Amino acid sequence: MKKEVTAETKRVLIFLLINSVIMIFLYFWLPTQWHFEYLPAIYLVVGVIFALYYVIYNRGFVFKNATPEMPPSHLSMIEKQRLIEDAKLREKKSRWTLTLVVPILLTFLADMVYLFIFPYFERMFA
């Protein structure tokens, strides 16, 4: 059984693609045009901050895919349900941070390909 792709998921995917293209372009263009050499450090710091924010805001994903039996037993059923719903809401509300973290990771991946894979094939075929 296939799940339907929601409009929100499509919107997040579009932002993910747009941010990826922009961030990769800026990462390779700024140092060549303006001799701005601090971009890798900036991307790393921003990526770590947003990744930590995502994990901390979602409380370490402790209640992700939780059932009512999983939260502590001293809580009432209403409190358990509220915790589970809050975890789902937090994950949904913080999804936008992934549209920044994933493009930063893709940018570093593209940089590693540029720095290591391309020269390897150049040496191999030269």
C-alpha cells in the first residue's frame, strides 16, 4: 500500500532542492570570485547548530513512533497521549531545519568529490 505524498512534503522537498542548489553554488562560487575562504567553517558551524537544534527540539526523538505503553507508567493515559502527540507535532514543526542541514551535508559531499574523487580519476586516466 502506497502512501500519498502530501502538499507539505512536496513543499519541503522543493525547499530542500532549492537550498541545495543555492548552497552548493555559493560554496564553490564565493571563494573564487571574492576570495572568501571561511565558507567551510561557516557551513560547518551553521550545520552543527541546526542539527543540534533539531535533535534537542525533538527531545532526542525519545517518543518517536511511541505507543501509549512506552512512556513512564506513573503518567496517566491522557498525559501519555499528550506526550506522543507533542512529539509528532515537534517533529513536524522542526522539519524545516532539515532543509538547511541536508544541503550543507550535500555541499560537503560535493566538496569531497571535487577534492578527492576527481583528482583520483585524473591520475588514473592521465
